[in-house]
Amino acid sequence: MTFTVRAPAKVNLALLVGPPRTDGFHPLDTVYEAISLYDDVRVAEAEEWSVSVVPVGGVDCSGVPLDDSNLALRAGRLLAEHHGLDRAAAVEVHKGIPVAGGLAGGSADAAATLVALDRLWDARTSDADLLALAARLGSDVPFALVGGTARGTGRGELVDPVPDAGERWWVVVPSDEGLSTPAVYGRFDDLPDPAPGDPSALLAALAGGAPIGELLRNDLQAAALDLRPALADRIALVSSYAGTALVSGSGPTVLGLAADQDRAREARAALLEAGLPVVHVATGPVAGAHVVEWD
Ligand code: C5P
């Protein structure tokens, strides 16, 4: 028997970052949105653990580790351990989410693996336990389970869905070279603290279906730009076609928020014409990790 689970990429509509805690993590007040770029994870019973990666839509998968550090494998082993099961699985990741791009693709794989193996093993893990296991795997993994639009606090792992009457269309511009999340947080610590903020105006606009372009904020953007100065030109280019642009999470993916689907497609065409090799159009919010196939 096999199960395939689809999990979405995330963007942060607000990413407010505080000074590091004693455990080294940074306190976050973030608003996540799940968008329609996906990894599909297929699991099958096997004697030994293994993971393989299949690129979808030309995603460069060379940066994905295939050893024990792979987050999907770690998720599988953690679920087996949680239930005291001496079982293994072959995990196949069909990767449509750009790697090391600030879109939480690795977290999507971990979330999808938890859900897929829970079904394969008929383990019936409670929602609370799944969320707790997800949080142990990474700060963004619980959100990949929940999806939609949600506020994240703690180090990002405490996730509460929020009302969202809107539908957004994004232009998603990956870079050919990723950025390391710890390196971006490290640079954040070297830069002046950002002004304190709170996402209440953004949350009100989401609930009312009002425009949010002016309310987007990413406190990691300055650090990503400091590490990768060429991103400034890219942000300007994307914003000239899409309206508003910002770095996604810890970067280096640049997001453009278009007024609607047609404008997003037009912006994509114009950016390809301008010489960018890869530009995706994605919409959100979309569902969190869910089963799409079994046989
Ligand atoms: O939680 P996750 O394993 O995805 O985090 C990767 C790295 O990003 C952490 O080791 C830490 O350096 C940094 N991080 C942080 N504060 C957060 C989330 C991540 O400093 N809230």
C-alpha cells in the first residue's frame, strides 16, 4: 500500500522578529499563508528507511540531503518512535517547492511524511500529537500541517488559524542559489533591531478582505539583502511588474503580490521576458498537508 500527501509552500505576510532567546531561537510574531506550490510525498512500506527526490517543474533538488539529516526521514523515524513501531518506509518526495528559498519546502516534506505514514501505519495520531511532533522537527512544520492563513508565535511553531476573506495571487521568483536560514538569522542579530510591530492591522485587513499590500512586512529582509545585495534589484524589478514585492521568509525567493490572477500572469510573462529564468504564479490561501492518492 502507498499513500501520497501534498503539502504547500508558505509565505509570511508579516514576519516580526525579536532578539534571540536563551535557546538561540528568535521569538516570532508571524502571519503565514499557504500557497499553491507543492511537494507531494509518497510513502511505501519497506525494510529500511530511504528517501528519494524527484524534481517537478525544473526545481533544482541538488541541495536536498538524502542522508539521515533529511527532514522527511527524520519525520518518519520520529513518528515510528512516538508509536513504538519498529517499521520503516521508502519516502519519495516530488518537489515542486524551490529548495532553500524561504518557502519552507523541507518543512512541507516533514509535515507530508507525518500525515502519510500516519495513514500507512493506521497509527491514528491525535492532532495535538501531530502538531507536537511537527514542532520538534522545525519551527515551520506545524504550519505546513495546518495550512490556510494562520498566526505563528513562539519560534513560529505555535499556530492559530486566522479569518481570511481574501484570495491572493503571487508571483514567486526563486534564486538559483539558496540562503541558509541560520545564516540569515545570524546576520539579523548583527544589524540594528527592527522597530517593534504588531500584525493587528494586517489581521483586520485579512478578516475584512481588504488590500494588504501596504501591510506586508519581513524583518529578515534586511539581513537577506545584506548577505545577498543583488536581491535589491530583483525586488525592484518584481515590484515594477507586480505592484508590491518582498523577500519570502529568510529568502532569497522574492514574492510579488499581484492585484489578481491576470495581473500575476502578466507579471510572470514580463519577468520571463526581462530575463529571469524561473517565475511561478501561485495563489493562496490553500490547504495544509492532505492525502491526495492511495493505492
Ligand atoms: O526551526 P528550524 O529548524 O526550521 O530553524 C532553523 C534555524 O533557523 C535554527 O537553527 C535557527 O538558527 C533559526 N531560527 C531562529 N529563530 C526561529 C526559527 C529559526 O533563529 N524562530
